[in-house]
Amino acid sequence: MNKFLLWRRVFPFLGYSFLFVTPSVFAIDYDVNGTNVSLYGYAKLDVMYDIGDIKTGNSSGMGDSVNFSKIAVDGQPSTSGHSNLHANESRLGIRTTTPTEKGDLITNIEGDFFFGNLRMRQAYGSWNGITAGQTWSNFHTFISTTPTLDFTGPAGRDAFLRQAQLRYSVGDFHVAIEDPSGAMSGNSFDGGYDAVTGGRSIAGTDVDRKDGLPDITLRYESLAGALRWASAAMIREVAFDDGAAKDSKIGWGAFVAANYALTPNTTLRGQITGGEGIGAYMKVNPAPSAYRAGSELETIFAWGGTIGISHDIGPGAFNVSYSLVNADWDNAERDGVSLVNTGSSSEFISAYDEERELVHINYQWSPGHNITYGIELAHAARHTVDGRSGSVDRLQGSVIYRF
């Protein structure tokens, strides 16, 4: 398989897609006993068509957003030409603002339907510099986010986690303790191939993960003229305890992100993220936080980056981004962890990814108040630890109606 599919195979379908843009909030406001209540949300339709190396058994292609696990690599059966329509990103939220002597008391409850049923995205309150509840991880920034239609968005950045936390903010500095098994970071560990309790494996479903301490995150954001920037750090305990053996390690992560207004109509964005045991704190990281070799737990280093540019053209904006994530499996291979899955006849079944790449190209515009359109081409490629590769090209269009 070629690393990159021919884009010309996708262009004939451009005329058949609907459209979308990154949503902004236009709320319905009213006052109740001095408290402002805002109801907001949107109804959104996504229309997608996938060409490339789709694993057999996935009738909807890569699914509702780019999903690397559904991309086939050399040696795996694949199909091409899958369409998918859904409205699962549709969203509903309520936000209240109550004036007090020490500033506004803000509460926010928000949900969407991305996995088919209504799920809680956010439920938090904030007052006097203290935020409590579930909201965006403190190890997160929007500064480097190039707008995409794909719900996954660019890789190589913080993972856009929303999890329970207690945060204190003073000026541009923020510090928080966060749930170590929160909304998404609890999936940092994956079951490995040929996993045996007490043996060599990826720490996860085959061992007893232990979350003994909350994760600690720190972030600083600021601006200077046309430059906006942010930096953040995360420290976490990675541990297991199966009753007979136990071990723990300190994991960490960090990122630096920025955007710069080159002209009034052009913005450049970028971010570099990485860490030892960073796991699911980095977007589409192919590696868990750690692996287990006997009674020892070892963290895995991974890094990634994204760069993008947006330029206003006509009634909308043209956006391009490239992102990459790379996991270092060398120590795991040295310790004999099974990273390639073969059957009883030694035929190839699957393997862990070493690198993932993602390209987004889109145009987004608004033909009227509270209505936004857009169209996008995305290219997703994965490369495994044993040198295999596969890729998929996705044409996506959507329409969104906001309130």
C-alpha cells in the first residue's frame, strides 16, 4: 500500500457533500431572580465518504470521526468506498451567571450525542478563581487548534480531555488536580497481545491498574501583540497492584502552543507535545502510558506536533493543518513485549502503531446568521512497529444550525 492515496480519487465527490464550520455559541438568554440563564447548542449533520484502506467489517468506514484503529495496513484485508451520515455531534447546553460581591458565579452543564446517547461533556461551577466539576483538562489549550470539520481534529496536541477536577486560577496561571481515571484518560492503558497476568504485557485489561493519586496539571497562557501562547505540564502516577505484585512510576507530559496573526486575515498555529507516560493526554497517541514486564512497570515516551494556517477568503476561511504523533516502543521490544499479533500459523493479524499522521484541508463559511457550512478533505495514515502502513482519504461535509 502507498503511504498517500491519490487525492484526485476524492474530488469527484465534492459536489455531493453538505457543509459545516467550527461552531460558536449563539445563546438564548433570560433572567431569573438576578441570574442570567443561557440555553445554547446546535443541530449538526455530517456527511462522509472514505476511500482507501478500510479494515473489513467496518461498514461505515472510519466511523463518525477519524479512527486510526479502522485503517488496514499491509497484510490485512481491506475495502474502499464507504459513506456515513450522522448527527451525533449535535449539542445542548445551559449556562448560568450570577453576580456576587467577589465576581460572577458561573455554572455550565453541557451534553452531546456523539456515541448515540446523550452524554455529559461538562458539568462545573466557577467562582472567585476556583473551578470545580468536569470540564476541559487544565492540560489543554485552544490556542493552537486549526479549525477542522472532523471531530477528531489535528493530532500531536493535548487530547481535549474533559474530566473531573479542582482548579485554581490567578491571572494567566492555572493549577489543578484531576481525576486519573477521568472521561478519557482512564483508557490510557490497552490490553496487549499474548497478555498474561504477571508476564510481559501492555499494562491494562490483563493487570490490575491502580489510580492511587490524582493527576496534577499546571498551565500558563498569555499574549503579546499579535502572538498568543500557552505552556502546560502534567505529572501523574502510573501504577498497578494485582494483589501479588505491584509497582508504580511517575509519568509526565508537557506542551508549548502558539498562534500568530501574520496579517489581519491570516493566522499561523502550532503546538509540540510530549512526555514519558503521557498516554491519553496526547491526541491519538498510539501508545498507552506504560507496559508491564514481570513485576516491573515501564513508562512509554511519545511526542507529537501540529502546524496549521487559516486565511480569510470571501465569506469564510480556508484552513490547512498537518499533525503527527510518534511512540517510542524500543524499550518494550527490548523487554519482549508482544507488539505484533500473529495467528497459530504465524500469519499477520495486527500490530501496534509507531506513528500516525493526519492532514486536514477545509473551507468554512456562513451564508446567514446562525448557519455555517464547510467542506473538508482529510488524509489519515498509520505506520506499525513492524514497518507496515495504511491510509484513508475522507471527504466530509456538514451543515450546522445554531441557537
